[in-house]
Amino acid sequence: MASDHGDSVFANVVRAPEDPILGVTVAYNKDPSPKKLNLGVGAYRTEEGKPLVLNVVRRAEQMLVNDTSRVKEYLPIVGLAEFNKLSAKLIFGVDSPAIQENRVTTVQCLSGTGSLRVGAEFLARHYHEHTIYIPQPTWGNHPKVFTIAGLSVKTYRYYSPETRGLDFQGLLDDLNAAPSGAIVLLHACAHNPTGVDPTPEQWEQIRQLMRSKGLLPFFDSAYQGFASGSLDEDAQSVRMFVSDGGECLVAQSYAKNMGMYGERVGALSIVCKSADVAVRVESQLKLVIRPMYSNPPIHGASIVAAILKDSHMYHEWTVELKAMADRIISMRQKLFDALQARGTPGDWSHIIKQIGMFTFTGLNAQQVAFMTKEYHIYMTSDGRISMAGLSSQTVPLLADAIHAAVSTVV
Ligand SMILES: Cc1ncc(COP(=O)(O)O)c(C=O)c1O
């Protein structure tokens, strides 16, 4: 009967591969095994393996729903003003001189990804240098977001497979060799996928080098508070760059630290040299956003603003956030201990040294495939596992699988 409708006008469309990260969940969902475990996607799970909605988020949401004076009119192109102000304070600090001097423009965007995209499009239109350096490796979506926005993507060395730590010299050499004015993407904390962050001293060296060469920092802050459990500590890298008076961009996401994944709440801030420049930059950000999605959604940003502006709710959030961070840190210790107990070949100390949502295990693609086939454990093929998806119950299974993988698959 298909011929009744003739050939599709889309007959030449080729089937695209699954997204390498989200595709892990697609494969996981198809697996009928009751013991299957998804460590692919970066979403927090409780000890019971369930998604978590923070109590404070539920409370704020209920408050908003009960408030019958609230309407669902369009937000301005740049989003909810209150949310933007509070987001800037969260990342730059309540006493930030840059904010007080009105040198920062903040616009509400569609979570971290949308903030990166809007920032990238702005740079492609208005910044003289179109090359952006991203760490090798980095979150898989970075090169796609920047390329499609019209930037040219190059990499700088970041991770040393030998030490499973930072390749600091490689990083300095590559940034030193970058053309002056180039944009540099920096993970504010909890580098994804490696879990390896520079020390404060290393950050300071990176800052000095970048400022001396006029490189433009573009921070991706997707895990503020989620790494150390402290919102201020996880913002130190960004604040170090802002306190020198120089310019930078910051993309913020509330997906992880408020568990607002599907609400798509985030912000792009551009720190400028003067208030006058910030006003002009904001006017151009509006021209980027308007034809892209017109204006951002109101619901998630209202929840975040309600929490950030109320000192009790804010405090409650920090407690719940720290509990998530602490659970992840305890999973690192448990997994490390379980591998030690099994006498698994190799040095696994990087599991407790790395920080944030992910451990970059060092397992190769064959070993990952083995663990999926034999143990129904799903993760990205680069050996990255989400520590937030683990629980005390599932650590032994993962440790058994890693032990078997490194013992039998080279
Ligand atoms: C480094 C990094 N940047 C940005 C994002 C964007 O997340 P979202 O768009 O959900 O805020 C993620 C999510 O995994 C990430 O790991």
C-alpha cells in the first residue's frame, strides 16, 4: 500500500546515529534484565535508585501554584529579571564589584546548553576571534554547540591518561600557543567527563596566562555546589577571573544543583569592562534570542527565583545540595574500597581523587562493551560512569563487573 502514497519527499534522509550520551539510555531502556544499571546519563539518583525532586523545589513550586495572582504571560526576551539578578549573585558572589558596577548582563536561557548556545552565537556575531579552544576531552555536546553557532573549534590538552589527572603542562603549552584573543572554554568545576579540576594555584596560573595573552574565558558552570557541596567553593575559578576586572562569559545550569533537569533553567552572564558596554551587549543578546525561541519559559525560573530570594529556602537548598554531593563522594569511597577488597588489578585511587558527578574510569571501549553485555551495566564508551547513578546496593555489582572486565578484556 505504501506505493499509494508515492515516494516520500524525505526518502533521501539518512538515519542519524543516536547521541553518544543519550543513546546509552535508549540502549538501557531496551534491556529486559531486572539487574540492569544505567551509569550513562548525568542525573542524580537516590540510594534507592530513584530520581530526586528536592523538597525545597516541591515547596517553592507549591507556593507558586497556590498563588492565584500569578499569570502565564510571556516573559521578556531576556527572561525573568529577578532570576537573572539572583543567578549573577550566585555565581559571582553577593558582594561582586562587577555586579555592583553594573558591568554584568545576565539573560535567562534554556539551561546550560541553551546558555552556551546563546553565548556562542553572540560571539560569532560580535567578537573578532572565532576560534574557541575546548579541553580534550570535554562534554560531547560542546563541539557541536560551538560549531553550529559558527565558531571554529580547537582543543587544548587537559587530561593525562597515564596519571589519570590534569595534563597541566600540556594545557599551559596549548593555551600559550593559541592566537591572542581566542576564546577558551573552561569547566568552572567538576570537569565532565574526567572529574579532574585544576587546583586553586593552577587556576591562578591559567588566569595569568590567559589574561596576558588576551584569551577570552567562557566558563561552563553546570555543577556549582554539586562538586564540593559548597556553592562558593565551586564558584572560585569564575570569581578569580572576574575579580581581576577582565571580561568573561559564564553559562549556568540549574539542572544538577537544583535537580531541575527537565525544566531547562539556566543563565548566560557576560561580564564587561563597563556598564555602557554591558547595556549594548544585552541589546544584541536580545537579537540572538528573539528569532531562536522568542523568550524563555516562566515556570522553572520562577521556582529557582523563589528559592534564591528567600533566606530560609536558600538555606534548605544548600543542605539538600550538600547531601547530594556527599552521597556522591561516599559512592567514590565505596567503589574504591570494593575494588581494593577484590584485589582488582591496577591503581584505582583516581576514583577518590576525581570530583563531581563522573568518574573517568580508564576502562576502554571493549571493556565497557563487555560490562554491558555480561553485567547489563550501561555507560558511555569512553569509560565514564555517573557516580550519582550508583548506590550502596549497586556498588558490588559494578565492582564485580570492573574486576571481570580488567581481568579478562585487554
Ligand atoms: C559540562 C556540561 N555542560 C553543560 C551541560 C548542560 O546541561 P543542561 O543543558 O541540562 O543544563 C552539561 C550536562 O550534562 C554538562 O555536563
